[in-house]
Amino acid sequence: MATSIKKKLYVSATIPATQNLAGYSALSWTQVKGMVSIGSVGFPHETIPVPDLETGITKTFKGARAGSGAQLAWRKIAADAGQTALVAANEGETEVAIQIVNPDGTTAEFWTGIIHSLTSNEASTTSYEGSTCTFVPNYAVVTGAADVS
């Protein structure tokens, strides 16, 4: 059984010219250090129920897809370029690209979308300095060889 330990998140302020592996391979990537969790990134379909009066059966068809928001959480590391890039992306009105590198270090998921809703962690005796934000993809996932150059 595999775990998520050793997964890594990379961000690029530039989006790919094409939504394929070649497009993502042309980007420069910055690792976000101190990641605590990477939420489930997805692109689910809406469903369209179509009833049939004669049979009394309602069939379901696939409708449009929309990205579902994934929480990204990290512990604060002073002057980390990746964390700085996520904060800047939250303040901007443009899309970014992210790369989620699998624990094997050789394969990855590539997504393009927006970062929003940056919040700092609660200050308490049971918390740590850090932040969370939400990533919402605007395009389907591209999978392939990790590109961490």
C-alpha cells in the first residue's frame, strides 16, 4: 500500500501555452516547502437527469465539468519562495500552474487554475504558524513524468 508521504507541490506563475505535457514541461517550477496537506484536486461532472414518460425511467447523462476546490496547507517557513508564490497568486487575478509530484519522484499531476481564500492558521496552544488556501482547476489534469527543474 502506498502513502502520500514524500509528495511535493510545485507552483509556476506562468501557465502552459498548451494543456499537455509539453506545455507544462516548458515552465519553470518553484517547490512549496513545508507542505502539510494537499487536498483532493478534481474535475467532476454535473449530471443531467433525463426522464422518459413511457418507461418511467430517468437516465443520467454527463453534463459540464467544473473544478472542485482543494485545500493546500503549509507550515510557515520564512522566505520560502514557493509559499511566497502561493500568497502572490492569491492576490492576483490570473491563473497559475501547479505540479503535484508523487512519492516515487518520477510521476506527477499537472493542473492550471486559480488560488484563492488564503487564511492564516489559528493562533493557539495546539496550532502552528502556517496558512491554507484553495486551488480550483480550470482545466482537466495532465499526468506524466515529473518536471522539477
